[in-house]
Amino acid sequence: NAGVTQTPKFRVLKTGQSMTLLCAQDMNHEYMYWYRQDPGMGLRLIHYSVGEGTTAKGEVPDGYNVSRLKKQNFLLGLESAAPSQTSVYFCASRRGQLYEQYFGPGTRLTVT
Amino acid sequence: AQSVTQPDIHITVSEGASLELRCNYSYGATPYLFWYVQSPGQGLQLLLKYFSGDTLVQGIKGFEAEFKRSQSSFNLRKPSVHWSDAAEYFCAVGINTDKLIFGTGTRLQVFP
């Protein structure tokens, strides 16, 4: 099993450009999450999903949109990138409420 | 509001020394508790977890953690640190079971 994979691994955007980050998991997990990690701030939850077709806002949702059209995929979109969105983005998945989260390797995004 | 505190931002130990990383939480009921490790440039890997039962839990790589309800703590310990343990460590708490709340992390540096 590949576990949780993220595409791309690195990306540089100019301010105002858009992009989509793809997260895929092959563990048949119900729950999926998008976090951003910034120095000294730990992990902050952007959006999450508790099942196919559902999404919910996390701690820092502004400027991001998500979709979960297929159970195995969770997409994070930036419609108009800003320098404040420069960060490392992690996706995670979880079988259910009583289980731990499994993390992907991360995507390093730089917005200039 | 529920919160997780890791009071030590940075800890330095000598190889072979013992280690204790602190984690305190603020939550009304007994939460689900996790410790994750993040090596440079990597995603987060689960070290151990506590849901119920024995308050001393064993994890991978020789780590253990003890849940102390009276102190609202879940400290991570290792009797003898190896150079490969240098990484960032995150404590996390399950709240309402849909989401995890992460501490801001403790960076461990190991001197030979």
C-alpha cells in the first residue's frame, strides 16, 4: 500500500495564480484532512471531510476550497494565491473516530 | 476552549541520556492522546496512542508515554536517546473525535 500520497511535492506560484493540491489514500479511510505547517505554529487544520461528498471548515479555511468527490481523493484548491499561503501542506487520513491519522509526505508551496 | 500545550520549544540532550517531552491538555473529559514524530522534510509518523486502559503505553522506537489524569498530562519518555531520534515531536488530542488538536511541537537536538 502506498498509504497517503500528495501531488505535487513542491510548487512555486505567483501571487494571484491558482492551483490544486491532490491527496490520495489507498486505505479506504473515511476521514481526510488538510493542514498547513508554519514555523512555530504547529499544524493548523484548513478543511476536513468525514466521508465522500462531505467537507467541513477547520481552523484556517479562508482562501482555500476543498472537494471530496471520490472517497480516496481529497483536493485542496487555492483560487488566488497570496504570499501568506506560503507553507508546507500536509494531508492526512483516518479510518474512523477511534483511530489515528496517517500523514502524507507534504507539499512545499511558495507564493511570490 | 480545548488546547494542547507543549511547553518546551527546543530540547537538547546528549546521546545516551534519558528524555522526557511534556504535553498538557485542557479538556473536560478523558481525550484520546497521541504522540507523533516528524523527521526533517518528512510527514508525521505515529509513535504511540492512548485511548483507555493502562495509563503507561508503549510505542515504536523505544518510546513510552504516561497518561496522568490528575495532571492533564501525557508526557513522552525514552530511557536512552539515539542520534537518530533528533526530530520534531508533536502531541495531539482527540476532541469530539472528528478532529485532532496538535501542540506546537518540541524540537529535539541530540549531541554525540
